[in-house]
Amino acid sequence: MDSIKKILKNYYLMVGLFFVVWITFFDSNDLYSQYKLASKLRNLKADKIYYTQKIEEVKADREELLSNPELLEKFAREKYLMKKPSEDVYIVVPSVND
């Protein structure tokens, strides 16, 4: 019992314990906030990798389209429904069966 009183009277231990509790729960940079920020950072890094890959794919497609006029025409017809003045374009929409 006497040793517990000594520990509780130790100023440095009490201040250190208060500091740890404050940093863990009450500070603006507490453990929960740090966990959320780390999780967000992981998600952003994954997004960066994904979008970097997509940019590379788009650059490769662009180079291919700009080098081949037939592919450019095919792309314009399929993606943007472009047509020549003497043509008719029919769009077939598949039915959705529930």
C-alpha cells in the first residue's frame, strides 16, 4: 500500500500518464484520427495506381488512333455515333428481362 502512494505522488509519472491519455484520446491528432488518415492515404495511393494505369491505356489508345485513320473512323462511329451524310444509323438497344 505504501508503494502505491509513492507511485501516485511521483510527479513525473502522473504528468507522463496525463500526457499519454491526452494524446491518445483528446488531442486533434489522436489515435482514431491517425487511423482514419492512414486508411485514407492507402485508398488514395490505390486510386493513384489505378488512374496511372488508365492514363497509360488511354495514351496507348490515342497513339493507335492517331496513327491509323481507319481505327479513328471506327472509334468515332462506335463511340460518338458519327455518320456520313448519306448514311442512316440504327441503334439497337438490348431489352432487359427482369
